Amino acid sequence: MAVSWARAAYMRRAELFLRLATIDPAAARRQDDYIERAADMLDGVVTYKRGSVPGTYVCPCNDGKHVLVYSREGDSVRVVSLISSSSGWTL
Amino acid sequence: MGHLISLKALRDIVAADGLQNVRIVHETAHWCIELVMCGTRKTLATVAGDVRRFSSRDIAIKLLAKPGSHQGSFAMELAALVFDESFDNLVTPSSGNSASYEAYVEEEIRRSYATKGPVLPAGEVNGRMAVLKASFPTKKPG
């Protein structure tokens, strides 16, 4: 099983890192490590809650602020989006 | 099996130990307890698996004992064990508007899933991020 990232999701991840890294690089690294770990762990048997769109699943990152949206296609996992969690979301 | 306590009771336990606030947020399939201490929000723990051997107070103490630690994921068992409030009552997005949040999530998922762009292997993405991380100092500027 292999994990891949949609370009848009990767760009979002980089954007999140850069936004925080200009203020606190260490915190940005920690945040990205959580995201990386969560995505890498999708390369297993665990299936998380189904997303609102058929074929998608949502996996919380342990930073408490972001949620990975992914799909399973055959033996591969594709991270399609990285979105704010409810606790990290503001209007 | 521990006993059920209300969210208020858990707040009281946490407050008695000197913390100012406790927030319960719903992270998709998981529960996460966040404690606000001295104005700094720290996720004290996310605990997966069997927490049934702990009493509710033990859980609170365990969280306090490990500030900043991450122990996996705080799964639904904890909610069933600790809280006697309904799921909806526990969902408290920071905006206070869970309906809007759900709409935001659905729109984001729909839009991103529909986009059939190129994909990159996780190893390559992680490598690029490692390069990005290395370009920043290890400490706060200034």
C-alpha cells in the first residue's frame, strides 16, 4: 500500500508550514510532523470515518487543528485535502 | 468500567487542579480534550483504545500528569465512558457554529475530491517538506 498526496493538499501543507514558520519555526516543524505522521499512518489497515463525499475518509491529525481527507483506490491511499479541524476553524 | 460523569463534572475536576478551562472538540471519528492553561492551549493527551480501566478522575489526573503528550487518539470509548451528554452537546467549534463548520468541511471535501490533479508520493512530499523545514532556523527569530 502506498500513500500519495494530491498536489493541492501538498501545497496546502506547505502553506500551513510557511505561515507558522515565519513566527515560530519550531512550532511549525512540530505541526508538520503531526501531519506527516498522520498521513504516513494511512499506509495501513485503519479506515477512519467516511467523509461527506462518497469515497472519501477523514483522519484527524494529532495537532488537533487539522484533518486529512483521503481516498482509497485499490491498494493506494491518496491524500486529497488538508482542512482545518473544528477547533482550528474560525468564521 | 468507570462511571459516567457530566462534562460539567469533568470541568470541575480539572478546575480543582488549577486549570482554567477544558474544551471538548470533535475531530471526525475521534474525541480530543484540550485544556487551556495560563492562556496557552495545549492538547494534553489523546488516548486510544481501552480506557475503561480508569475511573473518570483517574483520566483527568492522567491528562494533567502528562502536559503536551500525545498518547494516540481519544476515541469514542472515552466519550461513552466519561460523558453522559449527547454528542451534539459536546461539539463546540471555536466559532460556536457547528452547522457552518460542517458545511465548510463538505464543500472543502467536495471541491478537493473533484480536482483530479497530479499526485506526489508521500516520500517525495516529506522530502520536500524536510528541505523547507531545514531552511528555517531552529528557534524563534529575534
